[in-house]
Amino acid sequence: MTKVVFFKSGDSYWGFEEQGHAGFAEKGQDIVCSALSSMTMLIINAIEVAYSADVDYQIDEETTNIRVTSRSALPEYENDEKKRYAISGLIMAYFYQLNDLVDEYYDYLDVEVVEKRYEGNK
């Protein structure tokens, strides 16, 4: 099972962490894993390229543990309100998309959100 924990501070979603193998199918055939990988890379690329904002990420290919954070979603680090809103909204959209997937793939995916202060790249 893959567990995805989203980080939120007040109304701002600023990151997430994914841990574990989905286990839906064999490596290379796992559609749940493929969906997570694609959406995660979309988030990273959109923040970094489309919004020209800082995004920190670590991807451990062996354990499949992934951590993505963007302090640019938070008012104490980013003055541009539209950029903050766009980045936080993108991460929040990923949260809601994964919740839709949980309805069908509940044995392979778990999603939650935690209130947490941004503490840098940890």
C-alpha cells in the first residue's frame, strides 16, 4: 500500500510525502503506481517550470519514498499572492484527485492531510 500524507499550514497545502509500494500489480504493470508517479512529476514540473518557484523533492527509487515541498505556497516565504494560491491549489488538487482514487483502489492507497509548519527540506 502507498500512503500519501499532505502537509498543510492554515489554508495552504505546501507539500506531501509518499511511502510504500502500491502493490496493485507487478512492477511495470502497476497502474496505481503509474498514476502516482505521473501526477507527482506533474506537480514538481508545474511548480518549478510553469510557476518558476522553488520546489524541493527527494525520490528514493529503491523504497519509492518521495517527498515534495514548496515553501512558495506559504505567505511567509512568497510575497506573490497569486503564485502562492496557484502552488497551494495545485497541491490541493492532487490531494482531491488521490481521494477520488482511494474510492476505487482503497486496498492500495491511503491519503491523509496533516497540519504542519514548514521546517525546510527535511
